[in-house]
Amino acid sequence: MEENILLTEPRLVPPASVPKRRASLYQHAFRRFIKNKIALLGLGLVAVQILIAIFASVIAPYDPLAVDMKTVLAPPLTPGHLLGTDDLGRDMVSRLAYGARISFGVGLVVVLIAISIGVPLGALAGYFQRLDPWISFVIEVLLAFPGIILALAIVAALGPGLLSVMIAVGITSVPMYVRVVRGQVLSLKQRDYVVSARALGMSEGGILFRQILPNCLGPIIVQATINIGTSILQAASLSFIGVGVQPPQPEWGAMLSQARSYIILAPHIVALPGIAIMSVVLGFNLLGDGLRDALDPRFIR
């Protein structure tokens, strides 16, 4: 009997019974995102424009400010000018490429300004009840003005130029971040982990900025992604009416403003900047929608 026990082989645990490691929230989000073809289309549009902006000096065959009166209003596919030239003979490929660099710079700076102001204000309004009415009142006042009118007023006070446009559009974007973060903080501050942190003696500031705000990153990322596209559109609108980036800088809105007089004679110099603006705004909107669906915890399996 003892010999049989000694000769018995050890039992192996079946692989199926070994507990599998659960995927994290971001792994689930990534899997959902790559299955969303519309979101991937948006990512592709944005990626192409970003590469053009980064490598503008390589892509551009000419100086975007170089004037050549011998090739004024050359149509697309003209030898030496793939997309033609504008009313001063400047190469459209060069101006569009450098315009992408300016537009993306505006979008990123605007989002940084809006996040640096809106996220702390939204967090304070949502967590501290005594501050909520005051912050909410200021935000309601800002929202009472149409965004473009408020931006015009700020640019008029600061003077036209690229920096003024970035500050103006950044300030008009603050309320949306305040609202998003305030709503998230209001829903999270009663969670069990927050109550536990408070019971362990963690300070209110530590709870807010170390426990609650990291869990607000998903909505903030989605909002920032969409906001980049809308910021580029707003900046182009201000440049189009003459209070934004000033000529001869190759900004897409300013290019549209200069080209509108030639919409019949040379429609390509109007269509090309318009297509560039449309594609980048569409790309960021599709990307933002895809990120919103991917980061929504209700879809976790």
C-alpha cells in the first residue's frame, strides 16, 4: 500500500483552472478603439496632418513666403508646383504644409491653456461646496456670450496676432473643461475609496488631486481631443475675418481670406485651405468620438 502511494505521480493543475489576469481598463479601451473603423479613420487623418506639420521643411519645395510674379495663380499640376500657386505666385504645397504647423501649434497651446485653468476650477467647484456657486457663476457668465464674440472681444483688447488668438480661444474653451471635471468630481467624491482615504486621515487636497482627479482623465482626454479640432477652426475663423494670424504667414484661415477674391478665377487656392481645415477638424472629431466610446467604463466586459 505504501509502495503504491510512493509511486503515484503528482497531480497537475489543469491549465484551464489557473486564474487569468484581468485586462486593465486601458487594455479594454485599446481593444475597443482598434475595432472602431470610424475612429481609426479619424486617427489616420490626424496622423497624416501631424506628419505634414512635423516634416513641413522637408515636404515644402519652396519658401512659403517666397513671391514669384511669373507663376501667379498657376493651376494644380503645373510643372514645379504640384498644387499650383496663389495670387502672389507662392507655392501652395509649401504654404499648406507650414500652415499645418501653425494650426497644430495653435490647437495644442489652446488646449494647454484651457486645461491648466479649467481642470483646477472644475475640481474645486465639484469638491468644495462653498466654492461651487462662485465658480459656476463665472462660468455661466462666460457661456452667456457666443464663443466667437468673446474671442473677438479678447483679441480686440490684446491686439491681433497669433498669441492673442491662442489666449482668446483658450479662454473661451475653459468653461467646457470646468463643466466636465465638476460633473466627474461630484460623482466620484462619494465613492468608497474616497471615503476610505478620508478615514485614513488623507488631506482634502490629497484626496482631490491624488485620488479623484486621476479617475477623471478619460473624459478630459476625450474633451481635449475634440477641443484641438474646434480650436483650429476658431483660430482659422478669427484669421479669416482679419483679427487672427496676419499675412503673409501661411495660416489656413488667413489663406482663405486672401483667396476669396479669386474664387472664380482660381478656385484651387480657396478649396485647398478649406479642405485642410475640414480634414483636420473631422479627424479630431472622429478620434474624440472613438476615444469617448473606448474609455466609457459601461462597455467593460
